[in-house]
Amino acid sequence: MEQESLVEYGPRRVIITITAIFCALLEIVDTTIVNVALNEMRGNLGATLTEIAWVITAYAIGNVIIVPMTSWLAAQFGRRNYFAASIIIFTVSSFLCGNANGIWELVFFRFIQGLGGGALLVTSQTIITESYPPEKRSMAQAIYGLGVIIGPTLGPPLGGYIVDHYSWPYIFYINIPIGIIAAILTIQYVRSPKYAEKKAAKDVDWAGIGLLALSVGSLQYVLERGQEDDWFNSNIITMLTVTAVFAFFFFIWRELTARNPIVELRVLKNGNLRVGTILSFILGFGLYGSTFIIPLYTQSILGWTSQQSGALMIPAALTTAFMMPLIGKMLQKGAKQQYLVALGMLIFFVYSFWGYKILTPDTGESAFFWMLIARGVGMGMLFIPITALSLSTLTGQQIGQGASFTGMMRQLGGSFGIALITTYMARQNMVHRSALVSHLAVDDPAVQQRVLGLQRNFMTKGYSPDKALSSAHQSLDYMVMKQAAVLSYMDVFMFIGLMFLFCIPFVLLVKQQKAKPIDLSEGMH
């Protein structure tokens, strides 16, 4: 079947690329923009902390369920129609989210928004990859990568600005004009590849869809809510973990034996894609983990506003934006993908170790600048080579299937990362707190001096001696808590850094297969 025609040229390619990036950005910014507004929403909707966390969880579950099915859905309905429908679902549910009156209404619309959004990410990657001739693929990935890396960073400052100056529904309304333009451009310009005939409803792998939704949905719930519900002391968490494991097992068995599987697992026979899938997981861990932890640290320990802590991330994002095209060019000139990934991981380790070194209860803003620039450089060197490595030896329809695997693993890596980090920090907090308290002996003259000094300080403010003494103890306790929290943040940086360092030797072992010019007509039967 003649398939060459998907490569676009001139202004048309520019329009398609911009549309695809906008869609990827919409989806990603929406993952992080909400974090800043949670407090505001909680007040307005009268929700508890646990309930409001569902606003994030529901979106993530919707996302992760739909991503692996994307390639199949695109074949079923035609890629352009499916992409346009996803944009419309996303846009309409954004409007409904902004209009929600109760917390569960908002959670429901966020889930629908996640179902619409999941498709945007992977399909836009496939559309960009196929609109460029093979020799320009790394450049195409560089352009797409800009959106994916800058998105999570743009979310918090944008959300902070909107919440400070307007009200929380506007973080959803902002999607509407962009969504409308993207939908119109998609219908006008994006073309669908000619797939094999559609499956009749009775041939659809409904069991696969059910098992996939069950396993990934349960896993995502466990990851997002585990720490809060005290992991396996909670019956729901235990039950869902078991469900996830069994559903996953049967899902794999089903997909390998079904005649028309919903997720084509056989594409993982490709060695490069397998390695790329694991690396995407680690990339997601580092990307979302560090985007999650820095604003948390600056707001909870240093007392910055959401807008300040969001703005802190902008230079790093710009650095990544600057790096992307350079890396794309280097790959086109024949630089080895695995060397770039290894170097990126080394730089990411340096960034994490640097973070470990500079964190204190009152680190100044300037201390973060070069450390975050290093993060920007590292991210730029990881994203494109990993994607290029994963998709380099795939052809035709496999590109879409490969992209959905790497996309799903990046999202899951982020969820695992955030779940692991919150759990690890809660545990380390207790460890450090008891270690610090054990050094504060009541009969230690230095401790007595400190308490006395604090007590005098409170007495000068007009407190009675006993009130001043209890306030002195309280503020000493607060200092201990703060110090323990800072030590936990330091541990997390060290932990992420060592993880990246540990991966370097494995990356260097990957065999680089000569990327032959890809003939898109094969593999399209």
C-alpha cells in the first residue's frame, strides 16, 4: 500500500507541527497546573484534602487507561477523526470542570478530560514523526520534546498567576480557545494513514480493554493514594494491588493470544524499543519527580508563593528548549544516541547531588539558578535520544504502537516517582526527627541556653514566663521538624541522583542499530 504521502512539506508541515505541539502542551500543562490551585478549590468546593487529591488522581487514571489503546483507536476510527474527537472531548470537559459545583462532579469531569487528554500526547507524537522524512526524524522529536519537557514546568507558574489574579475555574477555561483552534486545524490539515480494514464490533478485544482499564486504573490508584492510606494497612489498597497484578497477568496472556489485540505487545520484540521503554520510565521518574519536589520545598520550607516557585523553574525550561534543537542536529550528524543518554544521566546526577548540597532551611533563590540550569541541560540530552532510540528501528504502524508504550511508561514513571518520593519522605521525616530529638538532651547546656534565649525573646513580646517557655519549646520543635523535612528533601535528591548514575552502564551496553531510511510502506498491511 502506498504510504509515502504522510510526509508533509512547507507551510503545511509547519501548521501540523504547531497543532500537534499545542495539543501535547494542553495535555501536559493540565497535569501540573492544577497542583497550585488545589487549596483554592478545596476552599471553594468544601472538600477535604483526601477528596481534593482525587482531582489529580482521576485525570492520571483516565490518561494511563487510554494511552496504550491509542494506536488501536486511531486505526479503528481513522487517526484524524480520533485526534479531533479527543481534542473536542478534552475542550468540552475543560469547560465542565470549570463549571463543576461539587467535588465529585469535578473529579468525574477530570476523568473524562484525562481520557481525552491521553490521546493528545501520543497521537501528536506519531503525527509529528510521520510528517517528517526519516532523515529529519530527530529534529521532529526535538520539536515535540520541547512541548513535553516545558509543559510540566509551565503548569505551576501559569496556575499560580491565574489563581493569584483570577479564580480557579480559569485554569480550565484557558484550554477552551486553544482547543477550538487545534480542533479546526486538525480537521483541516491532519491526514489519516490508510489502515487495514476496521474491526467489526464483535471482533473488538473487549476483554483486553476491560483488563487493561482494570489493571492500569488499579495500579494508578494504589500509587496515588498509597502513602495517604498507609499502604497495605488499608484494605482498599491491598485489594487493588492484588487486582492490578492479576488483571495485568491476564491482560498480557489475552493480548498475546487474541486475534485482534487492543495493544500490540509483539512490537516489544524490538530490542531498542524495550530499552527505550525502560528509559522512558526512568525519565518520567526524574522529570515529574523533580518538578513535584522543588515547588513543594520552596513553598513549604522557604515559604514562597506559588508564582515565585513556578517562576524558579522557567530558566531551566528555557535551557532545555535551547538544548533540544542542538541535540536534534547532533543526532542528524550521527552522534550516538546512547552516549548522549549516558551523558544526560550523568548531568542529571550532578544536578541531584548539587541539590543535595545546597538545601538548607533558608536557601536563597540565587543558589538554585545554576543547579536548575544543569537540570535543563540534562533533560534536553535525555528526551530526544531516548525517543529516537525507542522508535529508530520501527516502521509504519509500529511507530504509533511504540510511541504509546514509551508515552505510557513516562506517565507511569512519573506516578511511581511521586508515590515513591512522598512515601520515602514521610518515612525519612520520622527517622530524621527521632535522630535530631535524640541529640536534644534536656540537661545539655547548649539546649538549655537555646530554650532560655527563646523564652526571653517571647517575654520581651509580653508573654508570661510559663507561656513564653511553652512557646520556646514549640518553636524549638518547629525548628526540629523543619530541619528533619530539609534532610528528607536532601535524601530524595540523593536517591534520584543515584538512580540515574546506576543506569549509565546499562545505557552504554545498548547496541545502536544503523537506522536505515525507513520505508513507511512496509509493515502497513
